[in-house]
Amino acid sequence: MFLPVEHWPLVHKMTVGDVPQPAEVSGETIEVLEDTKERIDSGFAGLRAALAAARPDVVVIAGDDQNEVFGPPVNPTLAVYCGEEVSGSTLVHFRDQGLDETVRLACHSDVARGFAAGLIERGFDPAMMTELRPMSKPEGIGHAFTRPAHALGLAEAGIPIVPIFLNSYHEPLPSAQRCYDLGRAIREIADSRPERIAVVGSGGLSHDPGGPRAGWIDEPLDRWVLDRVSNGRGADLTSLFTFKSDTLQGGSGEIRSWIVMAGALPEVAADVIDYIPVRHGITGLAFASWTPAGQSVESVR
């Protein structure tokens, strides 16, 4: 999403390895990929417009960690960063080519502590951090936070964030119901505070980077998820991850971030800005915004 299109075929080859690829890959010509890139940029523009219209004082970002901050010794199910600032890379593997950017983000420690305390009151047990000392990689906070924050222009807008880490990769994993309940708790805590708080769920739909299904996208699954959130039926997502499925392994675990969003706004039908099953991007990509009742948001398509 953040690389020039000419890099996509090489990154695709590096990521899928020897996994046989679906026939649709051959149809993704350079012209198709250029159109895809335009749609991705338009999707982020839609999210930026929605966020600007919401005028938040703070943005909570719920995302995963892929052995960036945490690692094999410690993989918390849930963690809240309560420090003053975080930083990290957008494209660390392309630093030598000058394509990486370091993102420095102010954090709202008071709001973060309020969320940590509020989650504990509601039966969750988050780890709390006041300093970010990556255990695994030295680049700082992971791309689940740096990339959306960069794309949404949070640093430029001077909007502080609250990072909430949700385990989406490492067994044992939280259930869909637990993620939905987490979203409800986040909403309750946000409603109890004086600040205007926006929530960003950072994660892809079906994908398995580096895994046995790398490059394969489960469009029926993705469209089912988007149909539920666009019709205000997010509670249906709690049926996911209750059964064994090859599709729901690997990166598809990031759908948990979508479930958090559905729990935070259960009565709101999401505006699905776009869905792009891009094989070269090895991910089912989607952009959606949720607007609470009574608030008007201009959506750019």
C-alpha cells in the first residue's frame, strides 16, 4: 500500500515464496496495479475526511504486534501504552532505498491510563507500559500503528494517540467474542471521558503473509465481514474463530481489529468506502468508517 507500484511484483515474489499462486495474479497487470494504488490512496483520503469531520482530541489505535515490540518471551493478549511518545518505521525493509519513514507520535498518557483502569474495571487484564523498549526488533512500535497514523496524518495534525495492542497472531489467541466485548468496553470508557475520542481498527482481512496461503484471498469471507458491518450486524462476527479454518490462520487474525470496531459501534452501520482483493498485495484490503448517530461525516470515495 505504501510502496511505488513498480516494487509490488518483487515484494509479492519475496512474500509468497514457493506457494502456488491463484490464477488472478496474472490478471494484475501494471495498469491494474496502478489503478489499485489510486483506489488505496482514495480509501485513505476517505478515512482522513471522516477523521477530520469527527474532530477528535485523541485517537485510540487498536492493532496487533508482529514480533516488533513483543517477542517469544512475552506476548500479552492485551496491552495499553501509557507513555508520552512512540516512534517506529513505516517500511523498515526498504530503508536502504530511501522509502522508509520514521513516524514520531505524541501519546496521551492521561487518557491511556484511564483506558487501562477502565478495562480492568470491566474484567480485562491489560499489560501497562510507560516506556517502549522493543524486545524483538529495534525499530520501535510496529506497522499496525505507524502506517495508519502516517496515512491519516495524525502527527501533522497534532492529534495524540493511545496504542492498544491486541494479540492477533500468537497462540493462545483471544476469541471473537472477547474482541467484541473489548470494543464495547472501549466505547463505554470513551463515552465516560470529556475528550472527543476516535477509534481506529488497524488490520487487514483475509491474508497469510509468509504462510501456506500467502497470496490467496478469501473473497467470500471478506465480503461476509463487510456485509455484516455495513448492515449494523457486527455481532455476527463473534462467530468467527470459533472453528478451525485454514483461511482464518496467519494474518487473517487481524480481522479481530474489525471485530473490536464492530463492538465499539454496535448500533452503527459502517460506510464501506472500498474493498480491493489485491493478490500482489497478498491481502484483502478494505476501508470503512463508522459514524455515531447525530454526527455528520463527509465521506470521500
